[in-house]
Amino acid sequence: MNGVHDLGGMQGFGPVVREEQEPVFHARWETVVVAIQQATRAGGMINIDEFRHGIERMEPAHYLASSYYEHWLDGISRVLIEKSVISAAELDQRTSFFKERPDAPLSAAFTQPASEPRSRPRSGQHPYQRESTALPQFAPGDRVITREMQPAGHTRLPRYARGKRGTIDRLHGVYVFPDTHAHGLGEQPQPLYSVRFEAQDLWGEAPETDQTVSLDLWESYLRVRE
Amino acid sequence: MGKNHPNVDPYVVSRVRALESLLLEKGILAPDAVDRVIRQYENDTGPLIGAKVVARAWCDPGYKRRLLENATDALADFGLNYDLLVVVENTPTVHNMVVCTLCSCYPWPVLGLPPTWYKQPAYRSRAVLEPRQLLREFGLEIAAERAIHVWDSSAELRYMVLPQRPAGIDDLSEEEL
């Protein structure tokens, strides 16, 4: 989707601000969000593409105004509600409960937790790479042009790189396709390529020349360029 | 309002407590899961592995070649099982930069968790458009005769830059580095 997360090439955000000696986490709640993310991923409940697309659908102003782990909180909550793992009502009720009782222990809100967390047995399968007998369409050195498209759903082809001329540098292998995997439409694995773009082909009158950008792009993002 | 310190926001804090308690109750979150995360990252030693890899590449041209051709194989030397890394080399003619414009993809297993600035809009938006100016603001002036190559981590491959070997370290051992 042409969402607020698709930031490449935007202007106006000012300088990169770095915090000296930054701690890994700034507050305990951030570690809780990480633990929740790991649990929902390991349990097979939310795949990485669904997780990212959950964040991409944040209210744009909220995305820009909030911190990184607030993105995770918002995105994971959205997807858990969509998958009926929790309901919006119970999350809101529980939030009010703890807002009114900031010192209450977690167990104040419920009786007995389930004894064993549900989780899917780990398959031996690689999380992203797949075998395929299909012949890749492109080879290193091939000239390509990226699709110009406006998908309403999840994609990993950023707007700044759509409809742009590039060159195949490398075939990485065959990988799960996020555009379908994020929407319950299957893994649909495709060849994945490292594609190189010249600054002037991406930006036209580029502010900087002598610059290239490489992206990792799935085969269906690419067309032959004569 | 600082994006780095939202821990004062009672809505966020109570919403996280709410989600945590719901998922504990439903058996989705293990009771010790948060403690495990704290232990895992409190002593985030991720960057040390990357540093060791770079030091070895600087000392051993054969290792450097292996690292650039097949990082998976080279990382195994350090006991790391990670097959999604690509290492790109800085040279007298090319300076490399890594970004994830769409989110925050970063080579956690070799560099630890990314710093906040890497995940924020200013870096993500500008790195692909004006990397040379960005580096200048970081205090690094890239010579005009060097091109800049930016890697936008749009899939699951992760990128690490092998910096140029500094001068004057020939007599340092790998460990000292």
C-alpha cells in the first residue's frame, strides 16, 4: 500500500538525531512488546508479512508521532483483533482497567492463566527460502524495469522504485512472496533478485549523482527492458 | 514530545499491560517470556560478533574473500548459524550504506538491535535520496571520487558493511582489533 511507512525519498524530516549511549530498551513495556511479538511469531499466529502490514495500516499521523515499539503495539493489536485472537472490546476494557489501577499486578485482571502456552511445533523448514524447479526469468546483467502499480495491500516494492530502470546483479534464490503471504493468500514463492538502480534513473534530476541504490525484488515486480 | 521516551504515556503503558495480561490468560504468552527477552537483550552482544568478523577479514585475506562470497559459510567459523547475511565491502572507489526504508530490517545476529535513529523517518527517507549529505552531517565526508552505494533491505536478506581496513594497524592481532 502507498502508506506512510513508505518513506524512501520523502523530505522534511530534518537531521538524523542520534542518542548517545542509547539503551537497548527505554522502558519495560518495550521488552513486553518484544516478548509478545516473539510469542505471536513463534506460535505461528502472525507471520512477518502480516506483522509488517499491521503496522503499515496505522493511522498515518499516529505512525509519525509515535515511537518504534508503539508501532509494534499498534500493529500486533490490529492483527490479533482481525484474527479474533482477542477482541477490540476486551483490549479496551482491559486497558481501562490498568489505566485506573496503574499499580495492579497483571493477575488482578484474570483468574488462572493457561498452564502451557500454545505453540506450533517448529518445522525444519527455512522461514523464508523455498525450493523451486521453476526457471528464473532473469539473470545477472539483465536490464529490467520495475512495475508501476498501486497495490492496496502489502508490498515490498517502495514507491520511489516503481516504474524505474534497473539491472539485475544477483539471483538470491526463491523466497516466500510477502504480497500474498501478508493476506492469507499463500507463500507463492518466487525468485528474488538484487537489482541495482542509478541515482538519475530513480530520481531524475537527482540531488546527488555518483550514487546507486540496490533493492531486493521479487520476480513479479520486474519486467524485461530492452 | 520525544519519540524516544514514551514511557510516560499512561495509555501506552496500560495498553501494553492489558495486552500482556490477555495473552498470558489465553496461554499465548509464557509467564517467563518477558524475563527471557530482558536477559537476551540486556547484554546485547550482537555487535561483538560483527566486530570479530570484521577484524578477521582485516587480518586474513582468505577469510575476507570467503566473507564476501558466502557470508553464511564465513559466519559459521564463529559458531553462528545465519544464512541471510550479505557483506558488502567499502573500497577506495565505493562507500556502502544500509537502510530499510519500509521498516527497520537490520542484521540483528551480527550487529545486535538497531539504534533508534536507523528506524526513524529522517534516516529512512534521506538515505536513498541524499546519502552523501547525510554522511556529511554524521561528520563523514566521502571523497568526490568515491561513489556511494545504498542497500535498501526490502526482502529478508540483511546487509553489513565491511569498512576499509585502517592504515597503521598491521602489527595488531585480530584480538587486539
